[in-house]
Amino acid sequence: MAALSLSRLVKHFAGGVIGVDDVTLTVGDGAFTALVGPSGCGKTTILRCVAGLEEPTSGEVRIGGRDVTWLPPRDRDVAMVFQNYALYPHLTVAENIGFPLKVRKTAPVEAARRVRQAAELLEIGALLDRKPAQLSGGQRQRAALARALVREPALFLFDEPLSNLDAQVRAQTRAELVALHRRLGATMLYVTHDQVEAMTMAQSVAVMAGGRVLQEGPPMALYREPASLAVARFIGSPSINTVAGRTTGTRFEGALACDARVGACTAAVLAVRPEHLVLGPAIDASRASVVLVEPLGPESLVRLRLRSGEDLVARVPGEASCRMGDEVGVRVAPGAGLCFRAGDGARLA
Amino acid sequence: MTAAHRRVAVLLVAVWAAASVGVAWRALRGLDRSARSHEALALARTLRGTTPVPAWPAGLTSGDSMAVRTEETPLVVRGRSGELITAPVKDADDWDIVGAVGVAARWRERAAAVALPLAAAFALGAMLLVAVPTVAGSGAAALAAGAAAILGSAALTTGVRLRAAAEALAPAGGDAASLDRLALREPSLALATLALVLLAACAAVAIGAVRWHADTAGRPVRVRETLGAWGFIAPSLVHLAVFTIAPVAFLLWISVHDWDLLASDRPFVGLAHFRELGADPLFWRALRNGLVYALYVPVTMVAALAAALLLDQPLRGIKVLRVVVFLPYVASTVAVALVWQWLLHRDFGLLNAALAAMHLPRVDWLGNPATALPALMLVSAWGQLGYMMVVYLAGLQAIPASLLEAARLDGADAWQRFRLVLWPMLRPVSTYLLLTGIIWSFHGFTLVYVMTEGGPAHATDVLVYRIYQTAWEFRRFDVAAAMSVVLCLLLLALTALQWRTVKGEPADA
């Protein structure tokens, strides 16, 4: 196992397209880091630079302290799981898993033992004689995983490995991947556009946009203390509520109002998580009408429209006490409002 | 079974019964008109040059109204005891009518000839009635069997009677053997078989239609859709029947007959033409040449794959290069052949000029039996390279990039990536190119026709050219047809092989 560090990584594509713009990132030895962001944000390009499938324009990639920036993929000791699994269709599952061993001329007996071991670990021991076309999506995923871990690489790379699975299998595989990571203690870099995957699986999440890392940290830190409006908006489902207004130094004034000690008087955006909106009588509170109530069982989502026109979502425990068309008062829970500067979206408080 | 189906079934049985009666009636009245006219006419022709028939042979009766007619069609004369079929007999100069040949048909004989098969047909019908669940289906089947039997037996009895007449006439001066062959030649049997096949087909269609109707009862949409689908298929089906199936059937027919453009008599000879081919060293030579010539296919494939791998790079201007490599395939084969004829010319050719510049001896590429076939293979390879390259290129581009990236990450070097991933994944493409290439190589005609005409000393004589020459230069259409059948079987075997390999491929994951 080995740590991965990227320093000042830049990748420009032909035609002046900037894929990665000066990214510095470290994945500790045995850590699980997720790169998350909208499509085209450069997360996959970073992954491919680490794998050696792309050459960076400048910057450095180090794996286990060794500079691998200009090494071919085969000399980097990394394994990658692709979105479409990239299983060789003409080979059986066993041959697929054993492929990395075969090309490295591992002794057949040893190779067979390790293939079996990897297959057992991923519970596909019974499928070894099948061709990929005869497997379900989840089984292919496991075969691809087995192929990645059969040669015990220093670093695992995942390129949206769950996005081709249906929702149920995806949730199950998510948990299994976390268990696998704990079991192998391997270093993993995981690329996804799905913030739920990033939040639930990774120890550390790097949110990317426009080729840059906006913020990196443990999932809950990102959720609670986003450094910018973009991160706040990207993390969390349903998305954070935003309302434009002004800060007075101690308070935010707008369609919603709350205490905000930011020490500056400026145009600002208030962002409030759905669970931090408190619904109550319309006394001394912003008024909103209930547009829709979505009961989810343990909680309900209440979609609201403020008098000033902004749409909000509130998350309330259990069953909501209001109904569609009701007039309710909306307050921000004390200390839960996040203020960002209007314009660049930088955090105020 | 619904009332509607019962009505359909009853209707079909009624039609069957009516048809049976009609067929029986026609048989009694001389249904076998076609067989009769053909045979009697042929008999009359064969007898040209005989001395006048001295007397009617035994078994023939002359009626009051019998007259010799000048037109060459047989005449049916009705007498007191039955029908008499007559045909005029002319002299050797085809000038004078010198006699007539006739066959008597007697009620009793005819009735016997018809009654037996009719009884058999009814028995068969009764059996089918029990065996097949739909009444209408069995009715149609019985109708088919019965009618076929009647047709066949009636036709056969005519053949037998004509043979008797021929035998009786023979001593009068005709060629007994040829008469015998004529009388025994079995267009009557062929007719019976044809009738049987046709009627069986009709019966199958009828049964199918009734069953289908029973299946789709009350589902008009399904009926409309099915009819619509058949309607859409019909034009290409007709096209296929007229331009593919019919010519193939005709070819098969020619190959087993003595078939001359000028002669009107084209007797059945069985496999005689095939035996002739087997004994013909030039045929075997052409076959061997074809096999050697086909070797250019795998060689070109290797070159095409190499070119495809080179041209699969994302370089500027690579598309122009691809077009250039593809160009020879688009060019007219005749033009290509002429240009290459010049390139390979002994005295003025570019190739020999180059050899001469290097102080090497000149080679008469197309005039030397040892080099002519390899030279043609070279030209074919040059012409096919672009096509094969494009197919390989398409195959390469259909392989997901992630597979090769996975292989790179798995540690495979360039050769391993080719050997373990690209080559196996291109296997369906390679099989396709190899088999279609070989099939096309056996069709290669233009190059041989323009450049060497099969020479020198049959060195480039391939099967298709041999077929062409046999048919149009030697006027042996029947032998050429037999050769075509052999070629066709060869290519069919290859195609079957191709289908099997394509079917054996796993679906892409």
C-alpha cells in the first residue's frame, strides 16, 4: 500500500480546453478519498493522469513517494475499475481476473490460487467459467473488482464504478466496497458524480469544479462547513436552500432573516439545509405557502414558496403537520444559517 | 372448433370433393394432354425418315372421322370405343406427311388407371382425417395426395401406352432404341413429382391458413399485421424467386440434361456431365489454380491489419491516407487490370524497368506460367487491401478504448495487448474477411479475363473463367452448368462454415 500525492497537476487538452487546473491533493496510505463534482469538472482526468492513461501538462504524481508522472501505466502498480467494467468479452471470468497475472508471467499454479482467492473474496467463485456476457451488472462489477485486487496493487482507482448498476445493487455494492476497503486496508481514489456515493463511502471527499478542487475534507465537515456556495450546493440531498439578501454585520436580512455574525455589510446569499428550516405559526417569521408535501416515512419533505417568490425545501421528522396550500411561518434554526458573499460565493460565516 | 371454422372446414372438404371429381373426370377424358402432346410429337419427329406406316399397329383403332393433319400438333379423335391420339409423321425432308402415329385410349383401361389411385387417395384422406386434428387441414392434405396420385398415374399410363405404340412401330423402320428411350423418358414421372410437390405445397399453405385462422380468430389486428408483414415482404420475395431461386433451379436442370442452344431435344442424362468434369484434367487444374489464387486472401489480411493498426492513430491528415489506401478498391477492376498489365509488361513495364535499373534480369510476369498466377494474386491483393483495411479499422474502432486501457493498467505491453486483447476481439472480423475473401476469390473473373485469358498454358485458368469459356466459347452450356453447380457447392460449404463461426462468437459484454 502507498500514499498518493498530486502536486500542482495541470492538464490542458488540444484546443485550449483546461481539464485539470493546478490541483494538489494527497490520499494517505490506506485512505479512501472520493473526487466528486459535476461532469466535465476534471475528476476523471485526474484519475487518468494518476493511472498513466493521460500525460499531465505539468505537475507531479507520486505514489508511495516515487515520482511516477512519466512512467507507463504498467510500471505504476495501480489498478483501475472502469465505469463499463472493461472486462475482456472473449475471456472467462477466471481468465479476466487472471489477466494481470498472466501478462506478468506469474506461475500458473500461483495465479490460479490467487484468482480463486480473489473470486472467493468477492463471492463469484461459482461464476469463474462464465463469459462476461453471461453475468449480471453486479456480477461484472465484482469480476472487475477481483481483477483489480488480484495483483495487490499499491493504489486502487475507481471511475464511477457503480453508475451502471440499478439502485438496489448500487446501495448494496456501496456497503461492500467500504467493507472491502477496510479489509484490504488499500489506498483508494474514487471518482463519482454522485455526492451520495462520495459522502457514504469516502473518508475524505474532494469537491471539484472547473478543473479545481474547491474543498477537501471529511464528508460531514464538507456538509456542515462548506467553504463556498458551490460546495454547499453540491453536497447534500435535497440541495441546500439559498436566499439572496444583505448582511448587516450581525444579521442577514432578506426573504429569510437570521443572526449572522460576519462583521461585514455586504450583499450576500444565505444558505440553509432543509433540516434547519423550522416551520411554525406565521408570527414573527417569513411567510410561505406549502406547495407540496412528500412523506418519506421517517421524515417528510415540505416544498414551500416564499411570498417573495423563492422556493424552499424543509425536512421535518415524521409526518408533516401542514398540508398543501397551507400558509406557514418559516424560521432558520439558531446558528444554522450559512452566509456566502454574493458574486464569488466565498464563505462569510 | 368454432362454427366459423367448421364452416371453413366443410367448405374445404367440399372443394376437395369437387376437385377430386373434376380431376377424375378429366383423367377419364384424357387429362394427360400435356404428356401426350409432348411425347407424341417427339415420337413423330424421331420417326422422320421412316417409310410410310404400313398399317396401324395392333391395339389401335381407326375411327371414321380420323384424318391426317398437317400441323405438328397431335390430334385427339374420338371414336366409338374411345379416344385416339394421333400425330403426323413426316418424311426425312420434313416435307410430306407420310403417316401418323396414334395411341388408343379405352374407357376400361382409363377407368382402371384412375380408380386405383383414387381409392388410394381416399384411403389416405381418411387416414389423415383421423390423424390431423383440423378437419379442413386433413381434407386439404387428402386432396393434395389424391390429385397428385391421379395426375401421376394418368401421366404414367400414357407413357406406357406410347411405349407400346413405339414398339409396335419400330420394325417399320424407326430406331427402336431411341423410340424406347422416348417412350420411357419420364417427363410423365417428372410431371407426377412436380404435381405432387405443387399440390403438397398447396395443401401445406391451405392447412397453414386454416390453422392460422383458427389461432387468430377474434384478433383482427393480428390478422392485419400478419397480412401487412407479408405484403411488405412480398416484393423482395418475388424478386428472390424470379432472380435467384428460379435461375438456380434452371441451372440445376441444365446440368443434368444434354442442353444445346440449337437442339430442341434435351434429354435427361443424369450425372454424365459431372462424370465428364471428373475426367477433365483442365477442370482439376482450374480448381487447383483457384485454391492457390485464394491464398492471396490471408496474405492481404495480414497487410490490411497492419495498415489498419497504423492508420488507427489520431494523427492529422490520417483520413486522407485512409482514403488513399481505400482507393484501389473503388477503382474499376478493368482499369486496374489494364494499368497492372502495363506495370507488369515484359518490355515496357515499370517493374521490369526497376529490375533492369538494378541490373536484374527482366521477367515476363504475365507470360511466364510460373509467375502469372502470383502476379494476378499481387494485383488482387493490391485491390483488396483497402477494403480489408477499412473493415479492420471499423473492427478496431468498435473495440472499447477502456479495454485497451484496462490491459495497459493490467501490465500488458504492446505485443501482449495485440495478442491477448485486439486479435481475439478481431476474430469475428478476421473470419468474416477470410471467408468472404475466399468466396470472392473464387468469383475472380475480370482480372483473368482482361490480363491473361487463363493463360499461359492454363496457368491462370480459374473455375469461373473456365465456366465462361465452356459456355460461351465451346457452347457446352450443360457442362458449364455442372461446373457452376460444383463451384456453388464449394462456396455453400464455405458459407456454412462462416455462419457456424459467426454463430459461435460470444455476444459482446
